[in-house]
Amino acid sequence: MTPYHIKIAPSAKKQFISLPKRYQKILFKLMEALAINPRPPGVKKIDGMTGLYNHDIDHLRLIYKIEEQEVLILLVK
């Protein structure tokens, strides 16, 4: 499988940076995994939104969009 390119929206980058280091490490590993498989088990497609997915891990929520060979991180909460 061809790896996907990960891009982070400016607002998501600010949210990511404001998180404690422990959560940053968790999300970084998740983003690395999404580069290989952007639709892993446990990920939920957001109804009514084309190409948007939601992945919850620990107390974090990652919302991203898949476009061709690119994963765009939109929200980290």
C-alpha cells in the first residue's frame, strides 16, 4: 500500500501544540499509522460529510479528511 501524505491544518496544529506532551506522542503515533492505513479498525466515517473521519483514542478526538493520497488533519480535541 502506498503511504499517504499527512497534512495538518493550521488550527489543528495549534490544538496539537497546546496538548500535554503525553497526548502529543499518542497523536503523533496515530498520525504515523494513518499515513499507512487511513481507515483503521475503530475509525468512524462522519455521516453527511464526504471523506471526513473521526478517530477517538484515549481522551482525544482526531477529525480528518482523506483525499486521494493525502490525509488532512482538521481537528484535535
